[in-house]
Amino acid sequence: MDEVTLDWAERIAGAELSELLPRRWLHSQGVAGRAEELGRLLRTDSELLTAAAILHDVGYAPCLAITGFHPLDGARFLRDEHGADKRLTRLVANHSFALLEAEERGLREELATEFPLLDDPLLVDALVYCDMTTTPDGDRTTARERVAEIVDRYGADSVVGRFIRRAASEIFSSVERIEAALAAQPR
């Protein structure tokens, strides 16, 4: 990954989200901003994380919503329309414990087969951290506040509400691991 890839990722996400879903675009920009802050921690994968962060919700774009499950729709779009890097598409497809939501939607096998989870816990946790500490408007928040906001927005008994409640302990653990890693970084 390099600056060219980051520019490409921002152009793609902006083209798909900025006009039709401006709040989702603000969130994506905020998530990418968080990712940039993790550069020293991620070192060689910092640009990959930032590209995944800006693109993680691209599957919400109405023209891309084939299954209605944004991680899968977004990853397929990036792979099929843009020939995107496999690690990037796998991060987008699996961001923030998407496999648990895929299970709620009956899409677990499709997601796991097409886009296996990356065997890179730090990178996976970093994207969870960035997504789950950013509000829908792109501002900073805590993971606990973010999970509560998602439950309130979608409803506790919705597919998303059930998923996020199931994933909450994993989300909090990912965020705590990244916060600990950041605290251990030399200043």
C-alpha cells in the first residue's frame, strides 16, 4: 500500500458515499482519521489500515447494496469492480466482527468463504478500534457509547441490534488491546 492507494480509496469512498450518504461519509472520514493516528503502531500496514478505514462502509451505497449486508457488498464491489488488494477486501468484509452479523443474516458461509478473516490480530483490532471509537458524524467516542448508540439507532431486536450486542465484548476487547498497545508506545 502507498499514497496512491490511499488517494484511490478516498476517491472511491467519496464517489459512492459523499452525496447520497453524507453522514456515512463523515463517519468514514472520521474512521480514516483515527487510522492515521495509529501509523506508528501499524508501521508497514498503516496505509492498508487507512484505506480499509475510509472504504469500510462503502457497501452502504445504494447502488452497491446487493445483499443488504454492507461488509460483503462493499468487499465484492472493491474486488470485482476495482481489483482491490486481497488484504484490503478481507478487512472491509470482516470489519468490526462482521462475521457475527453475517451469521444473523444467514450469510456467514458466503462471507467466510469469499473473504476469510485475516490472520493479523493487530490489524483486525486496529480497524475495530477505529470504527468503534468514531460516531456516525465522524467524532471521537468510546466503544461503549458507540455500541449503545448503534443499539438505540437500530433497535435492540433488529438484526444489527442483536449482532452488536453479541459482538460487544469482542469489540471492547479489541479496543482495549489497541489502547494498551498505544499506551506502551514510546513517546
